[in-house]
Amino acid sequence: MNALETSRDRRRGGPGLEGRCRPRGPQSFLYAGALPGSLLLCLFLATGCGDATGDTPDTEQAAASVRPGIQVLLRDSLHLVRDRRVGLITNHTGLVPSRERPGDPAAARSSIDVLAEAPQVELVALFGPEHGIRGDAEAGERVESGMDPRTGVPIHSLYGATRRPSPESLDGVEVLVFDMQDVGARFYTYVSTMAYAMEAAGAAGIPFVVVDRPNPIRGDVVQGNVLDPSFATFVGLYPVPMRHGMTVGELARMIVGEFGVEVELHVVPMDGWDPTSVWAATELPWVAPSPNLPSVASALAYPGTCLFEGTPLSVGRGTEQAFQWVGAPWLDGAALAEAMNGYGIDGVRFEAVRFTPENPGDGKFGGVEVQGVRFVSESTDYDAPRAAVALLVEARVASGDRWSWNQAHFDRLAGTDSLRLGLEAGLGLEELTAGWPAQQAAFKARRAPYLLYRD
């Protein structure tokens, strides 16, 4: 049976789903078709069938508006891991929500435990990214390998001696599964971990399964510049914008189709996700994907304020509102807020703030009160990258001779040296961002074949 025939059978509820299911509608199954690249891409969506754990469709549908890919895998696509030795790339964000309390993270279960207990699945290896398998390590902190105390499954660090699964760690693994919550920004390293793992799986001849999760800052908004490939690093591997508007599953498809990674890729999409919706509409539990992204408000600002990691200013690491505010002891917060509000950037306003970082992971101003501005979102589509560039213009002037660059790091985050060079040349916001709309339009056209959640 060829791939297209398999797709048609699944649409009919035939052999592809063991004849068990009747699709809910025309979007119940999405088939990638002939994508660029040489590899078959199989996509499975929920079809309303009973699952391996005996849950009923009515109970689960009443519980939450969105089912993440891990639930869809267990309910409708278990054949991807059944009777196989499974390696799982995950961390504390890989949660299976409770039916009774879907929005409560304390009631959710780890995908580690759920897969370990799933019938006919043998979980043999775990792989932990930056911040570790439990998500409590600071940015850049080396993560050690170890053993999961609950399951006894070995944990291989992907943020220590290596950032790729080694051939030895994949020995005996028959399928590699990725389940982590991304934040929708180019700088966030979980997607880089996924890409490196895809390469390793391809080299080892192991299928790679991405169980998809929502983009918490929406899937319909694209903002910021597109990375120049000559500046590709672990904090930005591919030419995508600062805010890319894609899920990890969609990015995995694009990595295969556009960026040359060869692997047998299977994407298990979510059921019920609307890319235009805000996080609260998913009714899924929010857990901080890393120590300094405590809320969706921080995630919304992060595609812009992360640029200040390459400057002497604090982004609020060591506070409860990290990445929502930026400051330094020498700044005048009120004057800076007035200047920023003068730009009239839609959907966001700026408040003067004082905050004191405590044991900040970046070492900036620990125990010292700083002044600055806070990004106060009035809309979930406000342009944080553009706002951050405006703040770079204003803060650099206000800092005088206290300003400096961590040049290599800033350019890595910016995905170019042209932003820094333009700031040094005294260019204003409009000149610094003039090329962004064309870059974004080209990216949207390039990503279009890989999107899963559009009508």
C-alpha cells in the first residue's frame, strides 16, 4: 500500500486506523502529501475513537478544548510506539492534563509516567534539554545525566557534554518521541534540541515522532527579523523570525522539508487547537517552560526583550516577572516609559518600574534595585520585537558611557550584526526595522506548506 492509499484508508476509517474510527469531519486527518525533501511525513489527528486507556470520547472532550499530541498519540495513534523500545525527549512541560481538572498543573501527569505505564510500550531512555528534565536549571547551566527515580529509566542530558543524542544513548531505541512545550520564539533552545535529535535519529535509522503542543503566543502572528543563516547557533539554527507563529510539529515538518534534515518523521497533531486563540482558551495547564518564563505575559514579551541579554541591562532574571521588564540602576524609569509610549506601538504600553533581582542567573544587579520599564500587554499580537528595538534605541542613549555590548551574544540573538551596527550608527526604529515586513512575508510563504491548523 502506498502512502496516499494509507491516507485515504485513514480518512475512511479503514486499515490505517484498524477500521475502528469514523472521522469527525474533513479536518480529522491531515496528510502532508508531496512535501519538499525526500522523506514520508505521516500525520495523525484525533478521530473520536476510544483509546488504549479506556477513556471515553465524551468524558475527554468535555474536559478541555484542546488535546495535546501526547493524548492523541495514546488515544488514536498508539501504533507509532506500540511494541517498540521508546526514547522520550521531554521535560516538566510534557504533561498529560487531567480530565477532571484540565487547567491544573498539579493534577496533570508527566508524559514520562504515562508512556511508562502504557500497554505494549517499553520506555527505555529519557533525554533532557536545557534546564533539565525537571526544568529547574538556569539558562546555560550544564545539565548532568542520571536516572529517573520514578521509572528507573536512564536520563541522557542534551545540555551537557553533548547537545545531540549519542549513538550509544540511542542503542536499543526503536523510536524517538519529542514532547516539550515551546514558547514560539526563535531564541528558545527546545526547537534546536529537537532538530539535533532529528538528525541523530535519521543517522541511526530511527523514526522520530513529535507529539504537538500549542504555540502559547499564538500561531497566526509573525514578527521580528528573519535570522541570517551565517549567524546560526544553538539559540537560532534556521532562518525563521523572532516570533515565528508555528508549533513544534509544524517546525519539525519545515526542518525536514526546507532545511535538509533527513529522518522518518511522524507528527501527531493536537485536536481542537485554533492558532488564533490565546493560551487561556486551550484550558491546558501553564507551567513555566524554564525558570524565567513564569507566565504567558513573559512569553509574549520574550521575542523582543530577550535581545537585552546581549546588553548590560537586566531583563528581570531573579524576579517573578522576568522578561516583562528591562532596567539598570542608572536609568530613569519614568523618562524611559514616557519615551517608549511616545512611539505609539499598538497593543502595548510601558510603565516605569523598580525591581530588585535576587540571585539572577545572568549575574546582573543581584540585590540591587534597578529602574526601567515594564511591557504591559493590551493585546496578544503586540509587536514585542519592534518594541524591543525602540527600547534599545532609547536605553542606549540614556545609558551613555555605561552602555556596552556582549557582541557575540547579541548578534546570535538578533540573528544578524546589522541591528547592532545600525544602533551604533544612530539609526532610529523605522530605519532599523524597514526590512522586516518583506522578510516576514517571504517566511510566511515558505512556511505555508507545513502548517497544520489552518482551514
